[in-house]
Amino acid sequence: MSRPSLLTRLGELASQRYLLSLGAQALVSGFHFGLNYLLLQRMSLFDYGVFAFAFFTLAQFASAVNNALISTPLTVYTPTLEDEQERSDKEAMFSLLNIFLFLFLICLGLGYLWYSGLASNLVLSVTLFVAIYAARQYSRSLGYARLRPLVTATGDACYVFSGLFFTALLVWQFEDLKVEWALLALSAANATAMIVERLRLDRRWWRSYQISQLVQYKEIWLQSRWALIGALTTLFLAQAHSLIITWSKGPTAFAPLAAGFVLFGPVRVALITWQNMVKPELAVALSHNRNDAVASQIKRTLTMMGVAVIMLGIGLMVLWPFVNEVMYAEKYSDQPMQLIVLMWAAITFFAAIYNAPAAALQALKDFRVLAMSSVYGAIISAVMVSVLLYFTAPEYTLLGIMAAEAFMAVYLLSIVFSRLKTT
């Protein structure tokens, strides 16, 4: 495919892409919100704390590793390749890496089971969920990398409908939901969506692999190692409170903070989805020296995202009596949930602001800058969360997350516009 035809195709797909992504993301976000609401009401504080730690922390860390080493290089390296055979070889290499990461996560979970001596059904369900959740990031990103957003949207729809089916079975069979069954239901839903996406993209269950294909990854590794550092430290920046509180105080102490995050979880997922969707197009635009167009898109996007989060926060505060009664009054009446939700709104605002410049820096393959900025942010987050937890109640640790996210927003905005002017 020639470059002009590729640009033409990008333009033709623009409106369709946003419409499909918005619809699919609305389904996923609505399902996650409804699921968390159900679990808040039907699970014990300990079980929901474990679920939130697996869903919001462990799965996100595993997904971050996948995105850094596999999915992000896939979406910024392959869309600009004009030779179909070269592109197919690159995709085969990333697919093989995805299989290795899945097997590594399974082995890691089994090793922890042997070491910890915890209940096997709990550890196994967490392990399976985390491994499948991370593995599916590849098939989702492959749809975006091939400029076929309909495939990813279809996979998201299959995930939602199969997730609804499996969750309905659990509600029908059990009055008190256990965390193990909820995680297995989500594992099955993700596996179903992954199979649908891969079959739509390749029309086959399996492809042949050769270990020698991994030799091609050597050059990419020079950049993706920085992406890995950046992805893990960025996630630690946003999840330091969950790790530190769960480790020091237990899942029950973490549960109220996770419950407050439920209202903004769909926004975070939408930000990640937008970033994965737009990276291939930014990479193509930058390869044609369309830096001004990229800068304009970043400005429009961060304005739109920032205003949307502000309106959401205002709406939640205006409707707080109703929101509190529906979501938190039954099990979290002794917790300062309004304060927790307000702090999550501020954190989400700063995360939305730096989402677009982060995507542009990835498209520029400037992973080292991203990595170092997130290292600084992670240090701010870890120090402030630890100090605040020592001197105050767990909910005030969110101030540490807020400070780190604000730093990232200011730092990345200044960096990306400087890069676009000089690159």
C-alpha cells in the first residue's frame, strides 16, 4: 500500500472510527460500572478489596507490560510498513511474544501459589484473569494497527455480552458472590472476545511460529525497554496507594478507595482505548512530517477530555445525595466517600490532560522521555502516599496520587510541544 492511499484511508475512516470506538467503549464502560455496582452490594469488603486489587492493579500492571513490550510497538511500527510480508513477519513476532507473556504470567501465579500457601482457588482465579486480560490487549491492538477498528469494537461487544451472560449465571446460582467466580466469569468473557478478534483478523485458530522470528525484536527492544520502564512506573504512579495500603493495611482498608474509583473507571478505560486507537494514526502522520496537525489534534483532545471530566465531577457533586444512597450508603456509610470521589475526580482530570501528549510521544518513539517522566512521577507518588498513610487516614493518600498526576500533565505537555517543533 502506498503512503498516499494510506493517508486517504485514514481520512475516510476518521468519523467511522470515533463513532465505533465510542459505541464499543460505552458498552464496556457501562458493563464495568454495572458489574462493580453489583459486586459492591453482593460481596464482602474483603472479597471486593481482593477483586479491586486484581482488576484495577494486578491486571493493569500485566496489561502495562503487554502494552510496553508488544502492543505499543505493534501499533507504532507496523502501520507504516508498506511491504505486506514484512508487516506479517512483524505481527508474527509480536504474537509469539504475546504467547510467551501469557505463559510467564501463568507460571508466576503458580509460583506464588506454591510460595504463599493461600487458598488455591483464589490464587488460580486471579492468575487466570490477569493472564487472559493481558493477552487480549494484543488482539485489540492488532485491530487498531491494521486500521480495522470494527474488529476491536466487535470484540468489545462480545466481551460485554458474554460477560453479562456469565455474570447472570452467577447471580442466579449464588446469593453471595465470591471473588473467585467473578474473576472466572471475566476471564471467560475476555477469552471469548479474544477468540472472536483473532478469527476476524486472521480467519484461523493458529499460525506457525519460529523462535528465529524473535531476532527482529532486538532493534525494537532498544526502545521498548524504555516503554516498559515508563509503563510500569506510570501505573505505579497511579496505583501506589493500592499497593501500599493493601500490603500494609489489607484489602478491607483499600476497598473504600476502590469503591470511589468505580465512578471514574470507565473514564480511565476510555482514555486507554483512545490512546491505543490513535497511536497508529499519529505514527503515520508524523512519518509524513505533519507535526502541526498532530499538535492541533493534541490541543483539541486534551481540551475535550478535560472539560468532560470537569462536567462529570460537577454532576457527581450536584447529585451526591442520590449517588451516595445508591452506591455507598449500605456498606460505606462510615467512610468519607464524598471526599474520596472528589479527589478521584481531580486525579482523573490530570490523567486526561496528559493522555494525549503521552500518545504523541509514543508515536514519536520517544519512550525514554516518557519513562523518565513517569519515574519522577512514581517517586513523588510513592513518597507522598507513604508519608500520608503514616500520618493520616488511607483516603488522604489520594493526595499523593493527585500530585504525581499533576506533575505528569505539566511535564509531558511542555515536552511534547517542544518535540513536535524540533523533530
